[in-house]
Amino acid sequence: MFSKFKIIIIMSFLLASCLCSISLADEVNTLVSIGADYWMPTLDAKIKSSELSVIGTQIDIIDDLGLDDSEGIVNIKGSIDMPLLPELYVSYFAIDGSGSKNITNTLTYKGQTYSATNNISSKYDVTQFEGLLIFHLINTDIFRVGPLVGAKYFEVETELKDNTTGIIKTESVDGPVPVIGISAAVKFAEKFKLECLARGLSIEIDNVDAAMFDVDLGLHCDFNRFLRVSTGYRYFAIDAEDSSNNDSVDIKFTGPYIGITGSF
């Protein structure tokens, strides 16, 4: 699957080469930026996993399993913004969480039944790699806007362990997801800028209906050309359902962040 991800990135770059001739970007300097955001999200998630003829239960991992919100997450990001070419933006984050609870309802996950009153330990890990090409079709000192294309690569792992019986069930999924979106920024004071980066995709293929959205709204303060501090709010959601297998996942991470970026 990783090779498919590389193919998507290469195709996105070729598309960028074709579209760059219509870009109106007027930047005169190459700008390389490297930054980190400390994201403090709240988790809302429901999962359902069936196996053969055994239909799974829709499980609320907060209410049913007692998982806590993830601790603060560090999102690493970087960009290269060159004259007359689209901006290359990359990012990475990893989210994990765990919990333990004596469940109050009988649950079924991946063909296994977890009886009410049993003590269940659960955990999850979500890792994301992202690559985007952003086309600044309008680029002035005050306002900037343009479309983007790219892809995200996900690695997701989950585990449910019945501490009463010792039974463990795990799930592991990975693969690329192409995205499209928009980038916009408005400078409203000498050192302050409001910026939005929104990307996602909604598709329906055969029996699979899936959507992924990632929206970042940030307020930036540029001390000078080389140093920026930021605060903002990020909404990240994955909603997918496979009607043929009776599987579904609905995960949302939403919350504020603070960050710092260096440029040269």
C-alpha cells in the first residue's frame, strides 16, 4: 500500500507542473518553514467490527470502554514555497490512547463477545503522514487563496482485551487517502494573519461510503520574517462504513492548539 501512496504523490506533483502556468503567485524569495503545533484535542469515536456472520456492536469508545482523551499531540509540519511553483506542505502526527473499564453492556467486536461486568482494556494508535501541493492563485500582501491537492497516509491500530477471560482482539489498517481542498489567508494587522487550511474527500465505491475532513483555522503573529507563533483550532474526522461487512468507524479529534514556526 505504501507504493500506492508514493504513486499518488508523484501524480499530484505532475498535476502541479501542469497547473503552475496559471498560478499568479508573486513571491520573490524561496521560503522554507519548519514548525510544530501542540494540539489538545477531544476525542469522539464509535467503531463497529463484524466477522463472518457475527455482527458487531457499535461501540462508543468513550462511554462503553472508558477511553480518555489523548494527551497533547505534537504535529510536525514543514513547507517549501518557491516562486511560480505550488507550495509543498508536509506534516506528521501520532495519536494514541488507552483505558480500562468494567463494561455495563455486552459487546461484540470482531466476532468475539465481551460480557457485561467483565473488565476490558482497550487502546488505539493513529499515525498520519501528509503531503500537499498548494496553488496560490491569488497572492497579495493582504490576501492569499488557492486550491490544494495531495494525500494522507494513515496507520491505525486498535486492541480490545478482556482481562476476565484473557481474550485479545486486534485490528490494523493502513493506506493512502487522496485529498483536495483550499488554502486561504488574510492579513489584518501589521504582524497578524488569519489562515485556513481545509482538505478532505468524500467517496462512495461499491459498498463503502467514506469521508475524511481536516480543517485548521489559525491566528498567526509574525515577529519577523524568520519567527512565527500561532494559536488556532483543528477539526479532524474520519467516517467510513462498509455495508457488505457490517463494519464502520466514526472518529473525530477536535480542539485548540498553539505552535511555533521558523522560516529561512
